[in-house]
Amino acid sequence: MLKTQLTEMFGIEKPIVQGGMQWVGRAELVAAVANAGGLGMLTALTQPTPEALAEEIARTRTMTDKPFGVNLTILPSINPPPYAEYRDVIIDSGIKAVETVGGRIHDHVERFKSAGVKVIHKCTSVRHALSAERMGADMVSIDGFECAGHPGEDDIPGLVLIPAAADRVGIPLIASGGFADGRGLAAALALGAEGINMGTRFCVTQEAPLHENFKQAMVERTETDTDLIFRSYRNTARVARNAISQEVLRLEREGAPFEDVAPLVKGVRGREGLETGDIEHGIWTAGTVVGLIHDIPTVDALMSRIVTDARAIISGRLAATLAPEPA
């Protein structure tokens, strides 16, 4: 095993977090991660109502007696979900770990903290990590430019962003974006993080509730097979390259307003594709880390392999580079 502040704070065996993923962060995957010694995260807004989230938490507990958490993503919306009700379900269900995403969440963090819930805040810049520290987060998950989903607008990759955050942020860090194997875990620890957060890699496991067509597509793709869409709207998102993402980019190059793009990228269309297995039907998120994914293992096999390989790198190849100091 590897012992870090992440494993100590959450009572887990391996310093690996399964980040919140819309439609994928369900009981089957979360319980598998927990049983394998990591910290799994249910995705609150995958559930249509707060009551459904309570049921999913209960369902997860029938599959594992290990710690797990819930992701609550709070973003501006014309018709926002009842965030406070989702938050209260998390607290009332006795969850002790939450991953928060988004801005203007001070009130939610205060409520979580007063209820004894540990808060991991996910962000994409050092300035936002410092803000998370000031508002009382227990840990920061710092998300590099390689990540799937929203990498922010600064375009700073993890190799720079992680140590830059470690230099300035006083609370522990989790490295996120671009992690898939033991090499990444060893590197994250060397850069100053206490563990890693993986999303795309966990999608390509046997337990992930995702159509096999998407898993196989990620195995077959390389690190160049993603697109950055919504750049012209200052809301950049990294997605798997397909016909829809290419059409979005064409419209953006022509200066189209978001209203012209919206029908292509609406969530219901993406979900239809995920359910039917049509990888060209809508947009779907994937990080550049697809270039490091070559198989579809069980969660337990994947996590054991990552930790074993990281330990071998730290105690073997890296230790062997330490030449005796000259007399």
C-alpha cells in the first residue's frame, strides 16, 4: 500500500479517487472503487431528484461497507437543480466525503463542514485552489489541461499546475487530469500531490455503467483524439472527437452564437448516445489520457496494478538513481 494524507484523511487503502462523472458515477462503479481500496464518488446530479440520490446512496451501501463520497457540481443555470436539497441529502445520509465543483459555493461548504463532511474542491487554477482553501475546503483536486470535461481557460498542464499549486496552497492536493497508471501516481506524488483523481480511466473498466462501444473506442484512440469545444464561448470543454464535436468546431470558427450549437450538445442527446452505444450521436467527454488506456480491466485489477507499479517505480528505478554522495 501507499500511505498519504489522502489515505489517512478518508480511511482508504490506496491514494486513488474516482471523480464524479455525469451518468457514470453510479453505485456499481463507486462500490467497486471503494471495495478496491480507493475513494469512489457518486455523481449527485446523475440522479434526477434528491430523493433518487438518497436511494442511490442506500443502494451503494448494499454493495460496500467501505468509505465513499458524493460529487456535487454547482454551475450557473437558467433552471438550476435544487442544490441545497441535494446537499442536505448528502449530509442526512451520513456521507463523510464530498467533491465540490463550481463557484459561489461558500454556503454549501460551510454546511458540509458544520456537519462533519470533508470537502474536496476541484479546480483548474492556483488562484481557485487558494480560494477553496480560504473557504474551508479540506483538500483541493487540481485539474490540469489534459483533463476531460472543463479544463478552465488557462491551458496549464499538470506537470506545471500541480507543483505550482503545491508551492502556494496550504491544504493537501490531489492531482487530476491525465492519470491512468502507476507512472502517473508516482509522478503525482513527486510533484507534491497526495494521490490522484481519475475519471476517463475508470470509465474503461468492467464495472463502469457505460456502453461497451464507448469503452472500446477509448481503448482504440490515441492522445490526439480529443477536441476542445466552446473555446469561443469561454467555457472550454474537452470531449472525444467525433462528428458532433467537429461540427461544433466548424460552427465556432464561423462565429456562430451558442444558440446555434446548443441542439448538438444538449445533455439529453449525449445521454441517448451513451445508452444506445452510438459514439457519433452526441458529445461525450474523454481526456487525452485515452492514449494511455489499452485494456478494460476490473476496477480491482486496475487499482492494484497502479499501486504495485507506483511502488516499484519509487522503490526500484528511482531509488537506483541515487548515487552515493562524494566523500
